[in-house]
Amino acid sequence: MISLHPPNTTTGPDHANHPMPALLAGAIAGTHRAALRELQRRILSGEPPADTRDSVATAAVQAFNLLCSGLHADADQTSQEPRLPQ
């Protein structure tokens, strides 16, 4: 459930200044726009609409699942500290 990710971003005295809800909204909106662009690109290039729909829908579901669970299998949902790639 997306409303539970990440925890503790909508409660507390400084919740109005927390950037996480805006960042997540941008990621969700960006994923949606990218899926629509991919649909348009494939259909305009001549791919059958039903095949395009099935392929892009599957990829979109996978993308939203990654957003919901975190991009890393070892993501610590309770940590509020940024983690840089190593």
C-alpha cells in the first residue's frame, strides 16, 4: 500500500517540511508519463496496440512494484538517512 511507504513522513511536528511525499509523487507521475510515452512510441511505429498494451502494462506494474518496495532488496524502510551508492 503506497500510503504506508515510507513510514513516518506524515506525522510529527515537522511533517509539512518533509520532502518525501513530493519525491514519491514525482516518481509515480514520472513512471506514468514514461509508460504513456512508450505506448505512443510503439503504436506510432506500427506495433499492434494489443501487444503494446500487454508489454507496457507488464513493465509498468513492475516499475510501480519497485517504487512501492524500494529499488534495493536490502532497503531499510525505517532509515531516514540518505544512502549513497558504494
